[in-house]
Amino acid sequence: MAACAMMQPSTALLAKVQVWDTAGQERFRKSMVEHYYRNVHAVVFVYDVTKMTSFTNLKMWIEECNGHAVSPLVPKVLVGNKCDLKDLIQVPSSVALKFADAHNMLLFETSAKDPKESQNVESIFMCLACRLKAQKSLLYRDVEKRPGRAQKLEQSRDAHGKSACPC
């Protein structure tokens, strides 16, 4: 588990992020699985673009996530890692994009080793932080309260009508 703080200068958003990862150690995953899903605010599914089996296993991970009653409102992101290994890629971006679309997820491709691609790692977490902030603002935004009347909540928009989320 790692924790970090991020600051987005344009909106002065400060977010504490806790990332839980077993680094492939199955023995930790089995003993910690209930802790992973309890009160989860976002899910990042990562696969290796150089291994098709890694990609096909995503269905199992999504089923496990859904089996632990993770709300459909929880933002989910699909991340293809090792995209710097272009000669070894087994999962084309187009296939991953179709999968992400079918499961209502954003797709990012990145590399932890290539500086040109590693910028996407920050983009992943900034996008999730922005989506979580937008959800929170929907929950806590000041709205006119009239007893017995339904209230419509909408996501915050800028002066041009665009969503405040950069992704």
C-alpha cells in the first residue's frame, strides 16, 4: 500500500490517494480481498499489453469486483502497462478500447519505464481524483431544498458548458 498527495494547480484540488496492490502475490490477495473492496472509491484494472492472458483475465477481476458489491457508480479505469515494448504487444489498443467501452471504463496506456509514456500514470490518478471530486460535489452541493419536491443534481460545468473533469 502506498499513499501520496497530489495538487492540481488549476483547481487547487488536494487529494489523498491510497493504492492497494499485491504485486502479483496471490497469498496476499486471498487474505486481503475483503479489505480491498470495503468502501472502495475507485478501481484501476491493470493488464500487461505484452501478455494476452493478462488481458483475458480482466473478466475474472471484473467479476470479482462486482461480486463484492462495488457500486456501478464507482469510477473504474483500464490501464495497459508496458506500452513501450512495441515489438512485443499482444493486445492492440483497439481491442482494449472496445473492452473498456463495453465495461464503461476509461482506457489509459502507459509504461513505468519510458519517460514519454509514464506521464499517463499521473493522468490516471488526476482523472480519478477529478471524477471523485465531481461525485462528491454532486452529493454535497448546495441546492434549494423544498420539502416534498424532487431535486435535480448536475455535474459542475465551466463557462463554456464543458465538464470540469479533464478526462
